[in-house]
Amino acid sequence: NWNDPANPGVWGMGDPSGDGFVGIDDLNAVLGNWNAGTPPTDIADIPEPGTASLLCVFGLALNRRGKRVD
């Protein structure tokens, strides 16, 4: 949405300054708050990469089981 008009105050439009235009003021607002948050301390909710692999393997096995091979 760079250099485009935006609805004032609508964050989803890329206008954190709320001036109705996506420009340098919005970029400065984002860069000024970069890394200002706190990263999550509880990483237990993040699945490990092996989970997706296991789901794919089981999905393929179930898919193969449903087809008849003559």
C-alpha cells in the first residue's frame, strides 16, 4: 500500500500513523518500534519440524489405503 491513500486509523491498511496516507511517517513508526516487543517465553506451543513430516506420512498411508489397485 506504499504511497496509497488508506482509511485513517486502520492498521491493516499499513497506516500506523493514522494520517490516511501510507508513506515515510508510517515507515518511521514501524522502524521506531522494531524489536520493541518481548519474544514469547513459552515455546512449548511451537511444533517441531518432524510433526509435519509425520502428518504427511500418515496422510499418504491413509490415501494409499483407500485406493484399489487391480
